[in-house]
Amino acid sequence: KDFSKMLLRRTAARFILAAVAFCALRSQQTFASLRRACLTQLALPAVTATPLAAAARLESRGFLAVVETFPSYGTLMPIYGLFVLAENANTMQNDGYKYMKGLAPMTKRMNKISDANLDVYLSLCTQYTEALKYADQDPKVIQQDKNARMRTCKDGIEAVRELRKFLYDALMNPAGGIPSVTPFGRPVQKMSQNFGAFFSLIPEVTFETIQKFHAKLKASDVDRDRKLSTEELQKAATERILASGFDEEDYAPLTQEELDILKALDKAGARDLVFP
């Protein structure tokens, strides 16, 4: 009986993988809208979803292992920062004015991401993946699942490296003029696809928690230097956090759980990587 249930769950995972990949191939939407559209068509829980072009990237090529327990989302906060960076860059490549206006700030942001930073991002992916607890008992299936998750993360980080090099080379060659949007878009697309794939393999409720926490931290960064100072965190822990600009929402003070996550990220040398 238990074996039959496991087989049924794997078959369902295979169906979801193929169906969402089909949606991905037929759509140029952002990850968030694509995920919603595909899940609506599937009428299945988002926890089991696989995203944007994931089928071509996943080494399992058929099904994923059944995860019983997911680890804390805290280690994923900096990785989500890379996903947001990719979405910002993706917006640029689809609008000529935004591309021209955003090229210099994007170049500055990318040049601040060191190879050591990329190693930290990768280690966070590894830490999260290794902490997954599986209901599956087949070691081969479990390893395929881990390989699939890590492949999306590694390929996404490699795309960050490619975009950084492209922008740096353009900066060092001003005589070449404004770099073309086409070569700019290649690594950007790889970033969006791979980080989108990585995050679609976590429960939707966790993804939403990460989004809200990221927005809360962004609002806490009062001086907009993409870092959270001790003073900013102290204020955010005791007062309501007021968003600026067009976002009229404000947030409750940081919870103890959120402060503990930031403390753990700081210990890992990753707190300043939440906003790359």
C-alpha cells in the first residue's frame, strides 16, 4: 500500500513537471505570472510545481523525489536577492528607455558581486539542499532531486558571473558605445530561468514568506545603500517599518525569528548579500 502511494506521487510529480514545462515553452511571462498561469491550468497545489523551462534543466528528466520536510527559508534570502536582481535586469532588456537609464546602476551593482560572494551564494544553496528530508527511500531518486536543485542554482550563479563580465568588459571599452541589449539579455534570461526553477521547487507558502520578508527588509534599508546597518535593524525591530516611494504599505517590526535569520546570515557572511 505504501509503495503504491509512493508510485502515485512520483507519477503525479512527473505529470506536473511535463505540464509546467509545456507552459514555459509557450510563454514569455515573468516567473511569477507564469507560475500562477500554469498552476491555474493544472488545478494542483503550488507546493509540487516546477517552473520556467525547468524540464530542460532538471537532471531527473521525469520526476522529483517526494520531500517530507523543508528546512528553514532563512538561507534562501540572499538567493532570492539574485532572483530579484534577475527580474530587474529582465525589465531593463524589455524596455529601451529603462535599459539606457539602468545600465550604469546595474553595472555598478554587478561589479560589487565578487567571486567570494558567488561562493557564499552557492554554499547557501548547498546548505539548503542538503538539509531536505525526503519521504522517498530510493537513494538514487533522492540524489537526482538534489542534483536537479543544485544544477539550477549553479547555472543561475554562473549566469550572474557571465552578466558581470559582459558589463565589466563594456565599461572597460567606452569607445564601443552602449552595449547591445541582445548579449545583455542572454545571461539575464539564464538567471531568471534558473533561479525561477530553483524557487519553484519549494512550497508556495514558503516562497510568499520569502517575498514578504524581502520587502520588509528593503523597507528597513532607510538610506538605500543595499545594506542593513545595526541602527536600521534596531529601529526595524522596535518600530513599524514604513515603506517609501510608491509603496504605501508599512510592516510590523521584525520578529525574533526574522532577527535570528539575519543573525545567522551575518555569521555566514551573507547578510549584506540579501540585496545584491
